[in-house]
Amino acid sequence: MANIMIRQAEHGGLSFYLPKRDLEASIESIEFDTPEKWGGELKLDNGGAYYIEPIARPPRLPISLRARRLGAAED
């Protein structure tokens, strides 16, 4: 599992950052994005996919989380 950071991007979407690999990408989709549940599978604009444990409500951003890689990101 890797430590990641999610923050609000300048263009209005969400930005994913993996410090260990200095990887920054836009989040294209989040599996759960409702007031009751937020998280799950994150699909990135570079083709990568990560999983974060869903939490009860959308967090205040920026937030640091633990994520598991599901699909390789393309550098």
C-alpha cells in the first residue's frame, strides 16, 4: 500500500499525487462519490487505477490516504 494525497485541482477536478514515485495525475472517476460514501476505485487519466477504503462522507481536501494499486500507471 502506498501513501497518496488527493487535493482539489486548479481546473476544478481532483488531483492524485503519489510522492514515492513523484506521480501526479487527474482523477477521472471515483467508485463511490455520494454524501453517504466516498472512495473505492480511483481511475486516473494516465490509465492507472488505485483503491482506497471507502469512508462515511466526502473528506475535506487535501487529504492523505493509503491506497492499493490496481492497475499500472503509465509514466
